[in-house]
Amino acid sequence: AGAAAEARFISSAKGKGLFATKNIRKGETVFVERPVVSSQFLWNALYNYRACDHCLRALETAEENAQRLLGKSSLVLPHPEQCSIRKDLHQQCPRCQVTYCSAECRQAALEQYHQVLCLGPSRDDPTHPLNKLQEAWRNMHYPPETSSIMLMARMVATIKQAKDKEGWIKAFSQFCSKTANEEEEIVHKLLGDKFKGQLELLRLLFTEALYDEYLSRWFTPEGFRSLFALVGTNGQGIGTSSLSQWVHACDALDLPMLQREELDAFIDQLYKDIEKESGEFLNCEGSGLYVLQSCCNHSCIPNAETSFPENNFLLHLTALEDIEAGEEICISYLDCCQRERSRHSRNKILRENYLFTCSCPKCLAQADDADVTSDEEEEGEGETDDAELEDEMTDV
């Protein structure tokens, strides 16, 4: 079967969009996409959210995952056979000991970027240029994380290793780029008020760790800022969790009514207890660059949504409504609560985080509404932070 969707150029203002090439039914998978490059967030990895270094598949069993999030090593999960983690398949890089979920991922990483980035015996050496770069990034970008300098490092390493360097540069150049002013706004958003000095420090460390003559433009102040903004604009959050996989598998079990009620009550309580202990940080989290997904424009009434049901970096785009051939496929950059707010509030978030004003049917229909936020929204104004956006991006 041919692809159900294709990217088309809309206008210089809107850039590209994604359009259905045939009728798609509600609930259908529009496509499954693998990222050109992806990487786990650095704090996430530091806090022991153990994920495959290549595909981000969670590496803990569901029970280990729940025990860690609860801070309670005695917890026992019922139906352990519903856990999908296969520890017998896990492999480590023999030189630097990063862990992969399988021989396939270890090989794929080695072939694409890991030869350049493997720290070997310097893995714990704080003076190694790559470790200095990561430490500097962590000190600038605290949780909730929205991006990673290692995504850029993997882009450089991929091209350094590639036989077909031009092909990869072309692959990266199809991601939406911004004007110099917009780039500055994105960098400011990611790094905060001291962003100019911080960006320059990162550029120097990035150069020390990865400089390549062929990509010399990426290491200049302008080129580095563009690369940074490309990742900031197009990076799609990825979230994986062996616990949520186990919960989905348990939901699908055919159980007698009493057992079903008991299991549901157990799971509800488990999530409440975990929230008390670990807050909203439940998933292994990272980000990736997806060619098709990055073409999806935003709508406050989306007809599709992204998710990661395979517990790795494979992104599924699923139709929320019937979509007709030729119709644009849109996702929402806002979470459910944000979508219910006034047009003015929604656009404030979109302008601050994504640098555009929305003109979807819902926003057009509300165009005559007063440009003030309602009273209860005024109070909640400060609460819509990156954490919520990020949470929406990485829902598993």
C-alpha cells in the first residue's frame, strides 16, 4: 500500500504541511516513522531512567520501573508475564559500556554515529571534551527538558561517519529553518536570559569535541545558532515506559469481573503513589527529528495525534477523526487543558513556544472574542510552562 500522507509546500508563511493521499478512517494509523536521529535527554539518563542508547526503548522491567519511581524495592507487580522487556537481548558497547536493547540497535548506532561518539575508557573522565559539553548543557538546561545538545552531536557524528555526506546534509536540510530573529528567539527560549554567553560557550565546547572541516559552517556562530534553532523547532519529544506497556497489556487481559476490578484499583493506586513520589517524570524521555511528523502543522482541533506505542522511538501518527483524501493532517502542539482555554491564551502559548499565531477553524471562529483572558485564566496564566507542553509531546 502506498503512503497515506505526503508533505506539500503551502506558502512561505506556513512552510510545509502534511496532506492525506487517501481517505483515512478515525483510529487508523496514518504512518509509523523512524527518526533521522534521536537522543535521550541528559538529566533523564543521569537520573537512572534506563533506555536503549539508540532507540530509547525502556530497559527496566515494569516491576523495576515501578519500584524506582515509587522508591520502594519491595513492590511486586501482578501478571509479570505481561512485561515486554527482554533483558536476555540487551547488549553493551564493549568499549564504553552504553547499553542497547538488542544487537540490532548496537549495530545501527555503530554504523550511523557511535564510532565518533564512543567515549571508550574515558566514559567517566570529566575532562573529555564530550563530557565537558554534556556537563555544560546540563547546567544550562534543567528538567523539564525539551531538547538535547547530543541530538546535534549525533547529527555531526552521522555526517562524519557517512560515505554519502551530501545525502545526510540534504536529509537534515529538509527540516524547517527560521530567520535569524526567530532563531534568536528559539535559543532564548531554550537557554533563558543569559543565552548569548551560553550559546557561545556551547559552541566552543561543541567545536572542541566534534569539529569537522567538511561541516565548518555548522561551527561558526551563525551556523551553530541555526543548528540549535533547527533542533529547537523540529525536535519531537519521545517518551517510553515499560510500566505503561505493562498497564496496556493488563488492560487487554480478559479477566473475571472481580479480578478486573481489583487489578484496575491496584493500577490506579500505583499511579497515585508514583505521582506523589516522582511527580510527572514517569517516562524515559528524549527527542528526535522526524521528517514527516515535522511537516505536521498545529490545529487547536487536531485530526491526528502522535504516540510511541512500541516503547521505542518509532512514532505512530493516528487519526482522531475521519480524514478525506487531500485534507491537511494536523496535530496539536497544546495539551488538552490548554486547548480548552480562550483563543487569546492559546495563541499566547503558541507564540511564545512556537513563534506563530494560529488560524485554525476554531481560532477563526473565535476571532471576534475579546482579546483578554478570562479571570480564572488570568490566575492560571503563569502555569502553562514547558513542562505541560513537553508532557503532551511525550505522552506514551
